[in-house]
Amino acid sequence: MDSKPEQIQGACHCGSVRFLVRLADGLDTARRCNCSYCSMRGAIAVSAALQDIEITAGAEWLTLYQFNTMQAKHYFCSKCGIYTHHQRRSDPGQYGINAACLEGISPFDFSEVPVNEGRIHPRDNPVRKGSGIAGYLRYFPGMDNEAGSPDSMKVDAPGRPERDVQT
């Protein structure tokens, strides 16, 4: 996996929505969030500037979802339901791009992904100290993992013991 591709193509699951994106710092910006929405969505997002994504097909299939403060803009394909990208509340000049939508990239390519503390959003508490990291998700391929499918993930957060999550 090239951690700093120049430009990369992406698409939703059904292929109706297609895009070309230049990532801000390659795949090195990969992260998750533990806010109420991201916890349910479960995607790994990488960063791109607003001007660095071009929807090349299927813009008419994109649906916008907003909640709470109505500042973040979450886009998903209305045919297959896959989240493709969102305009961030934490940095409205950036999109978070669903890494799983990027050509040749799987969420299981990332051995460790930081999880941002999104339950207490930085824009709601600008004086908060600390890294803003709630914990890390780690992926360890299972011993019988011949087809590349996930066998187990290790989840840990500061102050909590590691636990196995079987998929």
C-alpha cells in the first residue's frame, strides 16, 4: 500500500458515485472518531482539501446528512447507502474521505488507527487540553486468514484493557 498516493480514484459500493481525490497527506491522516454518528458508521477517514475532490460521476446519487449543529456535511450514495465523504465540522476546509471507497485500499490495510475524541467536540470545548485522541483501533490478521478477510481486531483505549472483537 502506497501511503502517499498523488491522486486516487474512489467510488461507492455500487459504483454509481465516482470521484478523484488528492489526499492532504496521503494515507497518513487516517483516523476514526467516537462521536455518536461516526461510532455507528465505523469508517476510517483520510483528509483532503475541499478543492481536491472531484465527483466524476453520480453527483445526483449523493445524499446529504446533517445532525445536531448542522455544521458537518456527510455524503452517501442514495443507491447503495455507502458513506463516501464528509465536510468536517472540526475543519470546514477539509473533507474526510472514506478510505474503504478508495481504489486498492481496505480498512484492514491499516494496522493502527487513532480514534479522535468526538463525544466532546473540540469546537465545543476549545480550552480542552490533551491530544484529542480517545484511543486506537488495531488490526491483527488471524492465522487462518488466507482470503484477506478480517478475523479479529484489538481495541484499546487509555485506561481500558485490550479486548478481542470477533467479526
